[in-house]
Amino acid sequence: MESNKEFDIIVYGATGFTGRLVAEYLHQQYGVNGEVKWAMAGRSMDKLVSVRDELGVGADIPLVVADAGDIETVKKMVASTSVVLTTVGPYQLYGNELVEACAVQGTDYVDLCGEPAWMHKMIAAHSAVAEKSGARIVFSCGFDSIPFDLGVFFLQKHAVSTLGSTVARVKGRVRAMKGTMSGGTLASFKETMAAAGRDRSLIGILRNPFALTSGFEGAEQPLGNKPEYDEALQSWIAPFVMASINTKNVHRSNLLLGHHYGEDFVYDEMMVTGPGDKGEAIAKAVTEDTSMAKSSLQPGEGPSKEERENGFYDVLMVGEHTDGRSVRVSVKGDRDPGYGSTSKMIAESAICLVKNPQLASGGIWTTAPVMGAELIERLQENAGLTFTVES
């Protein structure tokens, strides 16, 4: 963990809703001038001071002014730290120069991105530079896509130990979830749709489950766009709103792991809505729900502390072997997915990179191939996640 950088981690966007939660978590978990040197960054020094005071993290936490509209301030911030943790989205609007600066300067980077078309663009533009500089750039370090990406990784490890090999078919099933959507997630969704409206070529990227696998096209994947009855679960299932980004990240992980899951790997995600007529009715209602497109929730808005602490999620992973045997694991979180759990997941991702410089070489990564078992351990020890073998 020795570094000649001024900071281990800079939280960029610390005055925003999620950024505040990250700063609060780092302070509570790692204190001031403790094992991790961290700082808060944003556009306005006055606002940074105000937020620092509101959070009660103390005047000893350094403040850094950086503005996506002023590239020199961004470059200066990147040069001063080992890892940039950014919550400033939509990333397609505010992340381009930051990713480029990290790739060029060899600075590690974590974000909460759920914008596959932008990620596709960044992979093409900056992979080679990041590989050369040693920068480990890791997208999607929140609810999208850690529970799913690491859930598949955890399941495959279990499959190898019990079945003797990985499984070519994995079903991600959200059994339960309580929490409100992130305003930042909604803004990213709307900006992605607007971008696709301006550039129709992006639609193909958004629809392609292999959009992030750099030319590799695997087996045909389930569409997951209508209600179904799942015989194995004895329950109706419905489309899951985050499946579009999570499935792409899982397939990229498989690619970066040398197709450890197999070149014919098939993966989908759905929500479990229950058995019988009631389960079918809920599944149909979920499928027809358009509230995300109509929501007026803004970045910086979010649930109360009580709502965050009362939230949770429970994701089941079912792995099916070609010989009919199966394995099941679950991933559960103890806070609402969009804020409470996400802020802890991205913070621990940054800490994991700081503490494990040996884990991977430079490049544009997903969480499973770059941090894998080490991050699972950190999340279980510190962040309220549990990874459990169910069968």
C-alpha cells in the first residue's frame, strides 16, 4: 500500500447525495489520518466545506476543487491520488476527460456507471493507454453490477469445487428488494435514451449482451423482456430493470477471465414475483411499468436515512450443469440498493484497489476479474453483504 501520492482515495462528487454517503462511510469505517488517506473533491470549495461540516467528518479531511468543465483541475486531482472514486454522473456527460486522465497518468478509477454505450466507447478509446500506464479502471462498482458480477463469480467457484467444473448456464433471480431508485441512475438512463435518439447506432450496443466484450460474440442469450413461469423456482418471473447493464458486465468478466465460464456461457436476470395468479399479475404489472421513464427524481435527491437503513436486497444465482446437476448461491445486502449499499460497495472497491496493488495489471476492468475473492471478503467484513452457498 506504499504510495508516493498525496492521497490513497479522492471521492469526486463528495457534495452530491451518493458522494456524501461515501464520505460518511469512509469516515465511520476508516476515520481520519488512519490506514487510508482520503479526501473530498467537488466543484466548489465553499460547498465542500459546508458538506464536510454537515457530515461532521472533521476539518482534518482535505478538500480538493475539481470541475469536469476545467480539465486542468481534473488532471491535477488525478495526479494527487492513487484511486479516483467518482460519483459524478451521468458519466457520458462528466466522465470522459476523467477516464482519459486516469488512463494516461496511471491512476486507478472506480465509478457507479450503468451506461453501457459510454462504457463501450471508453473501452475502445482508453484500454491500450490504461494497459500501458498501469491504471486499473473499474466500472459499475455499485448495485449495478457488484452483487450480480461477483455473485456469478462466487457461484462458479462453488460449481468448480462441487461439480468439478464451471456451469455454462446461470440464472440471476432477484428474490426480494426494497429501496428507491437513485436520481443519478435515472439521469443516466434518460441521458442514454436521449443519446440513442441522437445516434441510432447506439441502439445496437444497448441491445447487444456482448457490447462490452470487444468483438467476441457468444451463445444466443435470453431476452428477459416478458413474464415467464420458472419451473425450477415454481414462481413467475418478470423483467429486471438493471439486467441490461449487469448482463453486459458479467459477459465482460467472463471474457477478462479467459472465458472461465465457457465461450457458450448463457446468463440472464429476472425478478421473482411469486406463484399462482397473484405472481402472474405482479409479473405483468412489472413488465408494463413505465414509472422510470416518467419519474421526476433528480440527481442529488434520494431516500431518508431511515428508508436507506430499512432497505435490502436478496439475489439468487442458479447454476445449471449440462448433466442436470445444479448449484445455488445468494447475495444479500443490508441497505437499500441504490444508495445505502451502493455507497459502501464503491468505497470498499476503492479500498480494495489501494490495499492490493498486485491484483491486476492496467486496463479497463469489471469487478470480478480484477478484485474477485478479495472484494467479496471486504464486502462481507465491512459493507453488510453476504455471499451464501444455498445448495
